[in-house]
Amino acid sequence: MGTGGVVGTGGAVGTGGLTTVGGSEGSAAGGSTGTVLGGAGAAGTGGAGGAGGAGGSEPRRSDASVPDAAGSDGAPGTGGASGSGGAPETGGASGSGGASGSGGATGTGGSTGSGGATGTGGSTGSGGATGTGGSTGSGGANGTGPCDIYAAASPTTPCVAAYSMIRALSSKYSGPLYQVRKGGGSKNTGTGGTTQDIGAKDGFVDSAAQDTFCGTDACTVSKLYDQSGKGNDLTVAKKGCSAGTALEDDYESSAKQRSLTVNGHMVYALYMNAHDGYRNNTTTGMPTGSAAQGIYEVVDGKRYGTDCCWEFGNASTNNCNGLGGSMNALFFGAYPWGTSAGSLPSFTGDFGGGPWVRDCGAGVPENPTCNPTVAYNYAMGVLKTNATKCAIRFGNAQSGSLETAYDGALPVTLGSMKGGIILGIGTDNSNSSQGTFFEGAITAGSPSDAADAAVLANVQAAKYGQ
């Protein structure tokens, strides 16, 4: 309240000023989106009424923090104290381009009461203007991905190759996820047309950029970028040493054939038909010889082939087959040389000379009748090895935990791995199968079971199909 004026001749007591209203909420942005509250304005003190002078009126001041001069014959009226502006808001954590919010402007104090007649108390002081928070910052670095989990695990098993059509797999990666080609035809072997990189937005692929570029034209995936930092990008595979279509250059896969929703984002999968395949024979950091290795991948569990060989992993560097132990790849499909526990597909390990799994111990490698089948819409498979052992695990990429198909001695000695990378084909370019790839990575070292479980939880948190 403003202090009433001392009574002048005939002057009544002045009414004090009303309380100022502080600044309203401002939103600020840091690197993380921060919500900031503008400070409430302190109460403005109304001016005291002037002493009753003989009809004299007091001079008016625009700055209420300076006492008003005395009116004629009246004792000096006390000017309204300055209305406090909004207290400074607290900005959010620093983010890209988040500007500091400005605090509320100083409110004006109450006006001075007039002398002589009844002293009029100060009018309501205006509160500080609303403080403006910083603008919303961009998401900045990606959230934790599978490659972050592998790198932080004990023992540490860093990614040396990581690919995804869906999302960023590492918080440290800021490059494009893949590249698309239009104008090259649906059976493109890696030439012609025009290409464009497709990056991530808020951690998930910017599929709108792909839609804008491709339009109604046929579009293929011309490159899968390696997110591990090793530069092991995948491009279409060239002809190999097997038979049939394996003796021909492979085709790039459709970039538009399969769309899905992941965490509310419309995205595209790598939809691979027979004769499609990707490869890199000049890699960096890949396990060779008998070095320990891990693989995980997320695939469409309902779309698979019945021939050789839809695989992802370590292969030869000359597009030809080698002796057993010369490759180390995860196979998905209906087993071409035998059966699994049912009629549905399974994840198995291929170490050269065919997918080898001895799930029940008593089964022979070429006929793993006890290998568990996969019946999930979104399936995650794991293959990890060291010099003497291997483990094959799988699970539902939407819920639940991993199951172990096999954990025991290697069926073959790994001693001559070459370090090439294949996707959708066998080491000799066997390209007669099919599948749909969402994401996957290869690690240097064999991950722990705890790391496997953490990666599955990370995949499930991505919300495939939601």
C-alpha cells in the first residue's frame, strides 16, 4: 500500500498504491529444452498523498524511484517506490542457439497524490513486462544408442561397423544415415541417376527429406553410412565366386518398398529382395584371424527367404568362399540345409561352408533341428564369438528378454577371418535369399550378456511399430 499523505488544510488521507504484478512465465531454451519462470514483480509502493496545501498541486515525476517534489504549502508527498520487474528467469541448459531470455522491464511506481484537496494515493504501479525466455534449442547430440552401450560396457566392445535406416546408433555420430538414388532404375548396380544423403532429425531418420527428393520416382539405397566412426560404409556388392546370380553384380535395394512407424516417426526399412546385396572389402578396425567379435541386428521377423544367404557380418575380402572359419556372420531365414524347431525362420551362425549351429549339442552342425524359431514382427538376433566359443541369442524387439539358442564350443576353428563386411548375401556373394533390415552393428570383442540385454532394452525403447 502507498502511504497516505499528511493531512493538509482540508486534505483527507490519500489512498496507497496497489501491488504491482510481476512478469509472467517466460520459456527458455537451452540445449535441453528448459522451462523458465519469469520472476514475479515485487509490489510497487504507491506514492504518499501530498500534505494539504492551499490548492497547490505537486509536480509529477516519471521515475517513481525519485521522491516527488513538495506541492504548494503541502509537505512533500512520498513518491511511489519503483515497481520491481520480473526476477530474472533461469534459462534452460545451454543448447544450440538458445538465446538468453530477457528479464521483465521495471514497473512504474504509483503517481503522486495532489495537494490541497484530499490527497490521492498512488495509482497501481505496473508490474514488469513479461520476461522472454530463450527460444527452444535443437536436440543437440543424439541420445544413448547401442554403440554407446557397447563402448561403456565391461569389457568394452566398441562398434567397428554400425548401420541403420531408422535412427542414430551412437550419441557421437552426427552424419547421414544412408544415401538414396533416383533415376537409376529398380535394378541398379551402383551407377546413374542422382543421389542424396538422408540424415537424422531428433535422433530418427528425416524421411521427409527422402520423400521430397524421391517424389514419385523409383528410389534405391545407394549407401549405408557407418556410424561407428571407422568409415566402413556399405555400397552395392559386386559379383562373386558362387553360381547362378551370385556371378552377377548385385542390385541396390528399394528405399521406398517398406515403411513403418518407430516412436511416432514414419521411417523406411532396407527392403532386400533376392539379388540385392551390400559389401565393403576395404574395412578399418574389423576383427580378423580369430579375434573376438559381436553382432546384433534388428530385422522383420515375418519376412525371410529359404535359400542362401541373407547374412550380416564378417566375410572374405575377395567375394569368394573360403575354408570353415574364414567368415563370421549372422544368418536369418528358413534354414536351407535342414530345419529349425518349427516351420518359421531362425538366427544361426555362418562361419564358412554353410550356417553352422549345434543348438542341442546332439544335433549335427548341418541339421540344427533344435534351433529355436523366431515368430516376432520385429526380431533382434545376436551372434558373439571368441577363439573357442560362440553364442546365439534372439528376442522380441518390442518387449521381453533375450533367449539363448546356443552357448558353447565353436563348431569350427576361427582362425582366418578376413574382415570384410556383408549384408544380405553370403561371403561368396550367394544372393538368392531375402529379408528386411532395420539396424545392426559389429563389435570388436565379444559383448557380455549384460551388454546384450542393455542393447535389447535400448532397441525396445526406440518403439518399433509404435
